[in-house]
Amino acid sequence: MPLYRVTIDRSLCSGFGSCVDASPELFAIDGSGIATIAVAETSDARVLDAADSCPMGAIRVEEVSAA
């Protein structure tokens, strides 16, 4: 099972919330209207859908080797 490292470029995020729609367990919109992620690394492949759905391209997902 792949492990994904997820980062959000907060300077690009406009708070559309498509990431939350794709994976509400992992993403949220904070009080300033910017996306946040619950964990930095996950095996949940829905992060790929969340990144693809971001209209601003603010979510970066890298596959890392599981230890």
C-alpha cells in the first residue's frame, strides 16, 4: 500500500473546499478560509482525488516509500 505525503500551499489556496468534499476525514477549512490537512502522511488514496479537485493546484501529493 503506497504512502502519500501531502502538503498545501496556503498562498495558493482560495478555500473552495473541493478537497473537503473529496476527503472530509483528511481536509478541513480553517477559520481564515484556508485548507488544512489532519496528517502529513497517509495511505488514503482519496488524497489524490482531493489534489486533482483543487482548482488552484494548492495540494501537492508525493508517494513516499513505506518503511
